[in-house]
Amino acid sequence: MSTETIRSTVYLEPALHQALRLKAASTRRSMSEIVNEAIRVALSEDEEDLAAFAARAAEPTLSYEEFLTRLKADGAL
């Protein structure tokens, strides 16, 4: 964990808190380490999604109605 930290209050559901406490104890890691890692993973996934959206920005859009029409024409519906 970084030497510079910021204290924050987070409200967890009781079952999640218990699971986090148990995981911390069984892995010999702090609850903060586990939460920080989970946040890093979630933000990394968001970054990947945004990159994929940006890469496809130039693609033509297709309305829902047009998509359904194509599915019907292809015999998928």
C-alpha cells in the first residue's frame, strides 16, 4: 500500500463487510489493500471500455428499429 493515504468512510452491507474481513484474515492482507485493488481493477476495466468506445466512434450507428429489421430479414427473428 502507498505510504500516502487518505482516510475515507465507506458504508458496506453487513454481508460484504463480513466477507471482506474474512478475506483479509485468510489472505493476511488489510481490508484497505483489498478495497484499493478492487477499485483499481474496476477503474482499469472502465478505461478499457472507454478505449473501445473511442476506437469504434467512427463506425456508423444503427437504430434499434433498423437492427430489428435486419434480424428479421436474415431470418433470425
